[in-house]
Amino acid sequence: MLVFIDDSGDPGFKVGKGSSCAFVICCVIFDDELEAEKTAVCIKELKRELKKNDKYEFKFNKSSKGYRLKFLSAIKKFNFRIRAIIMTKEVIYSDELKNNKTSFYNYTIKTVLKHSSGKIKNAKIRLDGHGDRVFRRELLAYLRRSLNDVDKKMIKNLRFRDSGRDVLIQLADMVAGSINRTSQKDKTDQNDYWNVIKSKSENLWRFK
């Protein structure tokens, strides 16, 4: 099992002053490594179709509506599952989470993994590798500590990946962005992207 994780939005709480209203952590889960490889090849072929070089990175927030829809339509034929959590910031009351971005980020990842109802087992987990080395080291330690009771059966290993080089992290980004857009009621394309891939959803948890 391969699990690719990325986020959408930001972990800040200055809503109305630049921070997003919601923060999303998305897990894209492949039960077959060969299927993951086929999906990766499809994404690379799409870059060629769009006349982009191999280093081009699909990112939801930097893509046009047309590119988003082309990407999601191309990958939906493959077998993968989506588990995600949407943290609506107005319902978060913990001072620690509201005042410490790292704590909020780490808590959100831990929550979506811990409450997977046994659907994530012996998984190779791949996380977008943004952040400095200290942040990554602390996140790994936090997850191992927090998931200690389930770690042996849930996580085989956990690695950070450069999203610019890993197209399946780019997939997680595009899916996370699609989910986050469903929370943005002021957007005319609020549900356009999620509607393309919602059949892949195993669990979409709106944290309350």
C-alpha cells in the first residue's frame, strides 16, 4: 500500500487577513504499486500532451480551470482511494492549535491517519517534503509517538518527497485543492473539480 499525502490551504488562523477558511490534509491511497506506477505514467504523458517539459509541476493553486479538469479527468480511471479531513477553522477552539501553525499541521495529519478505520495498513507513506529539516524531523517523531498504538500495523515506512519530482505527490496536491475548493462558497467552480473524482472518496471528514 502506498499513501501520498499533501495539504491545501494554510495552517494559519488570521482568517480575513490572508489565511484560508479551511485547511485540508488529503491521502491518496494505492493498494497496488503497479497501479500507482501506471497513474504516474499517465500524469507524465499529460505533461507531454499539454506541451510541458518533464519538470513541470501540477499544482492546484497555479493551474487554470482547464488544466485542473484535464488532470482530474485523466487520472480518475485508475484505482485509488481518497481519505481526507477538512478542518474548518471557525470550529477550532484549542489555543495551542490556533496559535501554533506547526501544532495544527501535525495534529491534522495525525488525526486523518489515526482515524482511518483500519483502511490504512502496512503502508508506505509519502509526504510532501516542504519545510526545513528540523520541521520534517519533528513531524516524523510526532507521528511515531502519536500513532504508537497503531504504528506497527499502519505504517511500514514514512518518507518525504520533493513534489517537483514526484508526480503522485502532485496528484495529492490536485485532489487536496479540489476538496478545499468545496469549502469556498464564493467560488463559481466550488464543486466542479470534486465532482470529477468524488467516486474515489472513501472518507471525506469535515471536522466539527
